[in-house]
Amino acid sequence: MNDDSNAGGRPTGQIAKDKRQDRLKLALRENLKRRKSQARERAGFMSASPASDEVREGDEKSPDK
């Protein structure tokens, strides 16, 4: 009988490789979440600026002048 304590009889190097892949996947997911959040924040700031420009353009075109 084998006294392998690793999962499924896989070589120890393969287990380490799988753990590394899992860490990389998790890091990639977290990075993507962070980048999406930052993009949403930037989009929120960008949309406020053109809206204020539109109001000024509307004031300039008012018939009261």
C-alpha cells in the first residue's frame, strides 16, 4: 500500500501547481472587481461634467438675451 498523503495520488509538484493556479485565479478576480469599480467611479465623474456643460449651453441659447 502507498502512504501518500497527497490528494488523489498526484505528485507533490502538481498539488503545488494547482494551489498556485487557484491563488492566481483569485487574484485575477479581485483585480477585475477593483478595476470595474474604478471604471464605474470614473464614469460617474465624467457624466457629471458634460451635464453641467449642457446647462450652460442652454442658458446661452435662451431667448431672453
